[in-house]
Amino acid sequence: MEVEGGAGGGGGGGGRIGDLVLAAELMEMVSETVRHVQNEERFELAFGHDHGAYVMPDSAPALKEMVKELREKSHAQGGRLAALQNELASTLGTYKELKDRHERDCVLLSHDLASRLSALRAENASLRLAVEEGSRRAQRAEERGAEAARTVLSLSRQLREGAGRARESAFTLDPPAQPTARWLRFHTGFETAERFHAFLRFLTADADLCAGRIRPESPRNPGPGLDSPGSLSHADQLLLVLSRLRLGLLLQDLAYRFRVSETTASRVWLNWTHVMVDRLMQIPVVCSPKYLDAFEPKRAVLHRGATLTVLECTDLFFEVQTKERPRLGAGQPYRAHYVRRGYAVAGPSGYMTFASSLGFGLRASSNARGVLVEEEEGEEEGGGGEAGGKGPRLPDFLLEGEPSVEQLSMSREVLSIRSHTDKVLNFRFLKGVYPRTMEEQVDRAWIICCYLACILNDPMGLR
């Protein structure tokens, strides 16, 4: 029993020592773990705790249980440590991979940035050169603009000076050009500008008559080029017509003088002659019976129940076309012209008017040889009725009735028909030779010149 007891006691003591040895061995097994733990902050925290309250258990089962718990904890901690080590290794591998990728990306990015920087530097240099070139071009453009501005100013000044000189010397009656009385009388026959403008007001007083023929006045542009049709004032348009009648100027010459196109000059001529004939035929012209009886050649015709005296004043010449010119013998002249008569027509009321190649009793025709002559046709002198075509345009007061008060205030007087014809023939337009297409124009010119001679001259002869 003692042995057993001693053995038991010894066993108990030996068991207790064995448990201590086993605990020491187990502690050595976890020494590595302890060393890792010592590197952590929990180590310092553990040393800061009071372990004096912990006692080694006396019973072996309790010590075994404690060792078992420690072993389980150590095993769990080892597994956890292994897991952490694996996780750390994986994290380190991922870190290394990311680091390598980052380094590669940095290298690629640095190369890309370097290439982009190089391209931007090249572009910057190119833009800088372009800016410099643009600045040089802008400077040259400014210089050219300044030079052009100086040129324009110089040309404008020269143009104004030239326009001023041209305006002063222009063929016009508009200010600032103020022609002398001699110049005005030479070109128009009027002694003063006042009489000229009074005649102009008389012609344009009838708005209905002027409508569609005489355009409203517009400011005249005294530039070097051709003026537009409406650029001539009414005074200049009348000056153009009177200058052609007075001097026999060609339309081309008038176009150069008035700085208009030839078409404009022709339009002004045609329109104004129509208006002038219609307006001037409203002026009563009183004729002297004494000189009317003495004038030859004359003839009497019956027109609209009234006896009219037709006085042959002059011949108006026209060209015969080549194919119509006669082929006569050696002793005959080569006919290149034909004539139309210019007449003065006196009515029973004592008034007179003017016409050319009358439609009654006289007409222009062609003989067998093709020569255009004037021949009588129809009724005899004093016969009853019209013949030879349409009758002439005659004022109403020439046949019957009396002129109005306004017409009487404008009346003129003619004494000597021959003296009056001489005054009419001072208009050089009537001395020219014109193509057949101008017959109506020359007829109107004859009527206008006859009335102008009445207006511009006092009665000639004895009363």
C-alpha cells in the first residue's frame, strides 16, 4: 500500500513533474509563435497586464486541460498564422504584379507624354511661326491699306477737282455753270436766261401733255462716266434740242457735249420735239393780209368748209436710197435727193400756222423714173374737199372760233412771210439732208423753228 501510495504519491509527484516537462516542451513548440507575437503591439500590452493572479494548477487533469487548451490555441494560431502568411504571400504577389504593371504603365505613359510633348512643342513652334507670318502679313496689309487709303484720298481729291473743273466747263445751264448771254444766244437764240426759263416753263406747264415724254428732274451726277437718261435737267434737255435746231448738231456730238449716251440724246430729242409741236401750236400767230396777198407761190384749198391759203416757204431735202436713184442720160443730173415743202397756212380768221408736206392737195410720190417729187393731186384751187390722204393738224382757232384768253396772251405777229422764212432758215437743222426715216422729225422741226422765229424776233416789215 505504501509502495502504491508511495508510488501513487511518487506517481503523483512524478506525474506533476512530467506534466511540467510536457508543458515546457509544448511551450518550446510555440516559441516561434511567441516570437512573432512579441513583434506585435499585443506583446507590450500583455506585459502590461498583471499575471500574478494566474497560478499553476496543482492537479494534473487541470494542467492537462490547460495544456490541451494551450495546444488548441497554439494550433489555431498556427493555422491562422499560416492563413495570414498565405494571404500575405498572395498580397505580396498581387502587390508585385501591380507594381510591375504600374512601372510598365509609367514607362509607357512617360513615353507617350514625351511623344505628345514633342508633338506639342513642334506644333507650338509651327504656330509661333504662323503667328509671326500672320503678323508680318497683317503689317503688310495695314501698309497696303494705308497706301490704298492715301491713293483713294488722292484720287477722290483729283476727282473732285476734275469734277469741279468739268462742271464749270460742262455744256449745261445748271449752276455753277452760268453761260454768258452771247453763249446762250448762239446756242438757243434766247437773249437772256430769264426768257429761256420762261419758255421752258411754258413748255412744261401742261402736265398731261408732258406725261410719258418728259421725265421728272433728278439730281445730276457730274461724274466722268455717262449720265443716266433722267440725269439731265429740263433746262439741259431743252438746251440739247434747241442746240440741235439752232446749229444742226449731230446726236453723237450732243451726246459727247452733255455726257450722255447717244440713246439718251435721241430719246430727249424725240420726246421734246413732240411736246414742243403740241404746245407751240396753241400759240395764235397773227398774219398781215398785205404781205399774205403779196407772197408767191401760194394756193387756196378747201378744208373742213373753210378756205385756207397755203404758202410754199422752202424746200426740205432728203436722201434718195441708192436703189431708187434714177438712171438718166448723160446730160441729166444724178438725182440723190428729193424735197418736201415747208408751208405756212393762213386761215380765214386771220391766224397762221405751219406745216410740212400737207396731206390735202399735195403729197410726196414717185414718178416713173423713181425720182421723189411733190405733185398736186385732187381738187383744184378752191375745190371742195380733202384729197391725197389725211389732213394736217391745225389749231381749232385757225378755222373757226376764237383763241382763249390764255392763248391770246401768248399770241405773236408775223408781217412779212419772206422775212419770217429767212429767220426760220437761220436754224441750221433745216439746211441739212436727212434720210427718209427722219421725215416726221424734220416736219416737226420745221413747225418748231417757225414758231421759235415768231417768239425770238419782232414782226418784220411794215404794218
